[in-house]
Amino acid sequence: MDYDVIIIGGGPGGYIAAERLAHAGKKVCVAEQDTVGGTCLNVGCIPTKSLLNSAKLYRHALESEKFGVSVQGVSANWETMQAWKAQTVTTLVGGVLQLLKRGKVDVRNAHASLVGPGKVRVGDEELSCEHVIVATGSVPVMPPIPGAQDNPAVVDSTGLLEISELPKRLVIIGGGVIGVEFASIFGALGTEVHVIEMLPEIVPFMDDELGSLLRSAIPGVTFHLGCQVTEIKGSTVVFSDPEGKTNTLEADVVLMAVGRKPATEGWGANEAGLELDRRGVRVDDTMRTNLPNVWAVGDVTGRSLLAHAAYRMGEIAAAHIIDGAKAKADGQVLREECIPWAVYSLPEAAGVGLTEAQLADQGIEPVTVTVPLVLSGRFVAENGVKEPGAVKLIAEAKSRVIRGIHMVGNYAPETIWGAAATLEQELSIDDLRQVIFPHPTVSEGIREAAWAIAD
Amino acid sequence: MDYDVIIIGGGPGGYIAAERLAHAGKKVCVAEQDTVGGTCLNVGCIPTKSLLNSAKLYRHALESEKFGVSVQGVSANWETMQAWKAQTVTTLVGGVLQLLKRGKVDVRNAHASLVGPGKVRVGDEELSCEHVIVATGSVPVMPPIPGAQDNPAVVDSTGLLEISELPKRLVIIGGGVIGVEFASIFGALGTEVHVIEMLPEIVPFMDDELGSLLRSAIPGVTFHLGCQVTEIKGSTVVFSDPEGKTNTLEADVVLMAVGRKPATEGWGANEAGLELDRRGVRVDDTMRTNLPNVWAVGDVTGRSLLAHAAYRMGEIAAAHIIDGAKAKADGQVLREECIPWAVYSLPEAAGVGLTEAQLADQGIEPVTVTVPLVLSGRFVAENGVKEPGAVKLIAEAKSRVIRGIHMVGNYAPETIWGAAATLEQELSIDDLRQVIFPHPTVSEGIREAAWAIAD
């Protein structure tokens, strides 16, 4: 036996599983054909957060006169922003490698394929192991829009991160998290940005009421909802609006951000007999696939395409591999409704749990409340009273157990883990009312919501 | 009977109690001799947060070159900062008044005294009521240092908030929260700041290890620990250092920030027979005093001198007045160990629960871990790897129940309510490990700590 565990893919799901397993004394190999850290660290969450921070500082410099800070001659230097971003990514990739090295994990920079239970081809070698964890991630969806393929004006998110200068006009196809984050970054830096979204609202996992608020709160971006792109002619994007009228937009760059899909191809899933379902590799809530001792975690399962969900899935698989009985006793299962999400735009948004519509769809009567963040003293001190921001709380009317907390406003991503813990612990509105929030914080909006909801 | 409840003092404890009682249909009077909102809103948390935000924007403008934002000619306009601060306070005071008006609470702008159970003198009138809530707050301590009284160079925090121009040299006596926040604000704006603290470390409710980290992380401020001020001669502060040597510091302004004490005088406590203890008005954990139907909440109890603790105490008293049996069944008591605290400096700090030393003092074997925030991708993206920041987690070694979470780093105050909920729910390290934190956030430092602690 070459290894206790071989992990295909060194992104968040793969590297965390490797670290946890190594910590428990397992002999682990991670096969990664590209750079460890995966999409998130190399071309996703981390580089965008770095650029967003630069964009935020740029807006601050432009807009801080009323707060008593005067500046002359503000300019955005795209090249420096890119350099800081690159340095951040390099640092963090180094951190992941160090983490794996400390655990004596073999990191193999090679393509890997699942041959069958206990067998993985890594590069030219066939290696044996007790367990396999598949963590191959996801790839951007490229819809078959005429003129989109091989069009130098059209890029995916990875391509947009690498552009050499700020575009004057950016058209983004897709108003999900990726589309909205890039819209916000480039809009803040002065690019004219248009977002074309097929659905009636942006960011589908966000409660519609707050989705609409977020949309109106992002300055400098025009949203075209319920619109479908029919063709891209050179740098002209052609789309039909909800009335069926045809419109066009000129762009220097077109970002294709209609979504990502599990990377289920090219690594032997089919040949090995691994079952897929409509989301991705089929797993139960402990990350077991249909094959014995073959596990799948992260984007490839389609359960969630968020890095932190991949972390958790990696941990769950690792826990069951290390000690199945203990993992079962400890309740090591994925609770999808407790996975928070964040949109790193200006302003930010975050949430966890169901939307009002989703709770009603489950046949449960909801009780909800939406409170404006101007109830928070810190929010007013930092933004004034005209800045949009709100918290929506969604609970079961009968049991009063909280099922969703959604938020638009600065600091939301840093605050929302408490909401995830609240849902994880199945707290009721009345339990949450007893939690003491520090004053003055924007997080107090959640507390205000708990008190504002009907008794 | 004139009212169901008369509340002496319209600060955070008083106005929240009034709102909750009014919401339950009680006829309520709030007597406030000054402006509603209390110390926190008028001369404490809110104005300092407004100024801190300005100071932060000023530092951002000065330091964002490496993030790709170039500016020329940055200047801090103190007058504009003060104007924004004043506008913020006015807005929020208006909000509190509106809240009370909506609840049909009688707000009387008058001095009030407790006459006895069910009797309060408000201005010239003696009013009757079923319950009295005492919420008179606290006052700054003015230690008997020779030369401090009637010295125009010496101010308290209220005085410092009103100064007409930025001082060149500021000496702060006291390294608690108030001292540290003002040090950070003025230090960031270019004032030469010295903090003189008697104790061996700043911010006593913070774990020493992080206190030391915070101290080293605040730029532009010199801390003199273990030092005692012996005299103030004009604008010269004389103090002895731990070796007993005498030192002097010249200042334009001296801030006296050695602490605050419960305002137990001047409103009839003694005459009415209200018992005090060494902290303030003696209350049980439901806010009951020794007198029937007389309750005390907030700073005057000395249980905690934080606005959000006052909120909670106000709510607890209100819950017991509204329906004692239900409040008892719901566990409406003050859990002092679940009161979070925050230091709004640059960088920020926050925490909840015990320090390592406090847990050991309880005779419980602690298990602790301290992790640096450079483990957080967002922290690195926004600060680089040299910025100080850490999370310390303190748990019981045997039960693994978490008893303290302390943090230094940006966003700490917005993140810490989740830690308060964690302590409130008595989660163990292993429970916390199952909570999903959004990635990438600085809050993930807490998750990293939960995983880094010994198994």
C-alpha cells in the first residue's frame, strides 16, 4: 500500500482533508496538476478580495472629504494593484505548501485519475491506497452563445484577473456572486459596467428583497435583469430584454460569468464507475460516493461551490476516514443549510440559511422581518443615514426557530459566522435575543432584527 | 398611580428598558436630566467611533500606495471631523427619541430622585409607579493627583471630544479602553501620544498575551507601563517608573482616563435605603435591588460598564417586570461571562469570556492556543504578512468547553458576537469546529484557533 489516502486535487477541500488526515498520523498524497490552493486561492476568492480592497481604498480616498480627510489627485494604479494581488496569492500558496509539508503530505504536481477503489493513477504511476478523496473542483460554464468562443474580447474570471489595463467598458454576462463582485470592483475603479442577468434578480441564494437592495446599493453599475444574451459580435453584446426587444452594448471586455460546474470529466469518474447525480459526484451527507472507500468533497459534489463548504466537506471525509464510529457519534455530517455565503462587493452582503420563498416552499409558515442598518450607531457613524443596508431574519412562525439571516452592509461577511452558528445550534428568535452583541457594531443589526420580529 | 414604570436615566440601559416595556403595553416615564442616549451616545462610544472612522480614512489615504492607490496632499481637517461626529450624534439621539415616542414613553427632561419603592421625584413633582428602574450610569474617576484639579490642560474624555484643534502632544493617564481608543485616534492623526498606565499591561479584561500584541500594533503611541503619575505641574506630567525613577512629559493636553465609577450619588440612593456593594447598586442576576420593585441596570450596578451590557440588563429587568414567571422560565438572567468587549483602536480588538489567568484562578485547568491572523487569506490580502493580529482561544482542558475568545485585528468587534453566542451556548471546541465560517474572512482566525488547539 503506497498511501493511506490519496487526494485528487489540492484546492480547499483537498488540502484541508490532507492536513486533518496527516495530523491524525495518516500517510497522505495530494495530486495537483496545477498550483495548490485551487480556484479559490489562485484565481477566485483571494485575488478578487485583494483587488476589492484596493478598489475600496480608492473609493475611500475619493469620498472621505465629508469625514474630514482631504486629498488631491487620487489615481488608481492597476499594475500596482495586480502586483499586490500576485504577492498575496504567492504568500498564501506558500502557506498551504508549508502546512502540507509540516504534515509530511506528499504533494505531487501531476494529473491524477481514479482507477477504482484503492487505485489512483498519478502521472505515469499507478498508486495504491486505502481511501481516495476526489476533490477536483469546478470549471467555468461557457454557454453556447454565438460569437463567444474564440473571441478575444470574451474572458472568464481567470482571464479578467489577468488583464493588463483597466477597461473603459465592461459587460458582464451573469449576475451571480462572481459577476457582482467583478462588477463592483471595476465599477468602483471607474469602469463603465453593465451586468446582464437572465433571472429577475441578482445573487440567487440571497433573499430577493435584499438582492434588490444590494443591486441598488452598488454604485456605477447598470443591471439588466431578465435579459438573455443572444450573440456576441466582436465586442458588441446583443441581448433581448424581458419585452423581447433586442439591445446592444459595446464593451472593451466581456466577462462570461454565468456560473461554474463540477469538474467531473477527465479523471476517470466514468471508467471507475463513480455515480453522478444532477449536481455532481453523488455523495451522502458524510461525503461517501457509491464506491467503497472513495469519497468526494468540494465543488465536484455540486453540494455547494463555496471554498468554505469544501473545507467542511474535507473535514467530514477526513473525520470518517480517521475514526468512523467517532465521526458518527460526533454528528460529522454536512448541514447544507448552515453554509454561509458572502458577496464581496461595495457594499458587502452575506447570509446563511433559507430565503423567505425557500422556507415557504418547504410548506413551513415563515415569520420574517427586515430592519434597516441605520438602526446601528456604527453604521451611521461610518456611512450616514442614506447608505442602503439591511438585515432580514427568517424564522418558522410556529417554533420560532431561525432558518435564515441575510444582510447587506459593510462588515456583513465578518459578522455572518455568528449567524451560521445560530442556525447550526437551531436557536430560536428568543434565544438570539439573549445573546449580547458588542455596541456599537453593524452586527447589532441582527440583534435589532431579532427584537423587531413579531412576538 | 402615575406610571407602571419610572426609569431614572435615559442612557442605553434606560431607553432599551423603556422601549421593551412600552412594547408590552406598559405606561412608562423616562427621566433624563441631560440628553437621552447617555454617555455612550453623546460623549462615549458613538462620537469616538465617528472620529476613529475619520482617523482610519486618513491613515488609509496616507498608506494605500502599495495597494495601487496614489494620492497627493492628504490633510486631516479636525473641524470637519468634529462636524461629522456632531451630526452622527444628533441623528442617533433623534432616533432614540423617535423610538421612545413611538412607544408613547413620557420623556421628562429633569433631574429625578428615588424616594422609595413606587415613588420618584421628577423635577418638582413626586410621581407614583409600580416599578422603578435606576439607570443613572457612571461618571469619570478624577484621582487626587496634585495639580490635576482645575488645571486647564487636564480634560476628561468629554472634554477631549470637544477640543477645538488637534493637540501636538497628548498625554493620557490610563491605558484602559478609553485611554487606548483616544491614543489610537490621535496617534493616527499625527499627534505625539504617550499613555501612562499603572498596571503592567493595557486593557485589563484582555488576555495579557493579546494586550501586549495590541500595544505593539498601535503605531505612533508610546506606552509607559507600571508607571504612576505623581503630579501635574501646568502642562508637565510627572510620573514614577517601575524602578522608582521620576520622569516628566510635556503635553498640550492631558487626558484623565483612569476609569469610570457608578453614579450612585445625588439621586436619593442612600435616603431611600438602597443597598450598594463594592461594585455599585447591589443587584441579583435579574437586576433586582434590595428594595421591592426597584431595579437597577447598566453602569450604576458596576456589573459591567459597557453600553451593550446595559442594554441586556435593561431587557432583563423589563422581562421580569412584564411577566416574572415567563422571564424565570426563559432564563432571563445576566451571564456576565458572555458580555463581549471591543477596543476600537487601529487595529481593533475584541473578546468575550475569561482570560487564561482568570480561568486558572477559578481552579480550572485551561487549554489555550494563540494563532496569528496571517492564517486568514483576507487578513493577508488587506494587510500583508507583517501586520500584527491574533486570536487566543481559552477552554477548559477536561470538558473542552470554550470559556474565552480574544482577538486583535481588523473586524474583531464585528466578528465577536459569534463568540458571545458560542459562550452563551456553552459550545465545546469540537462543536465550534463544526461551524462553517465564510471564506475568506478574518473571522476564520477563530476557526483556525479551534482546530489548532490540542486534541
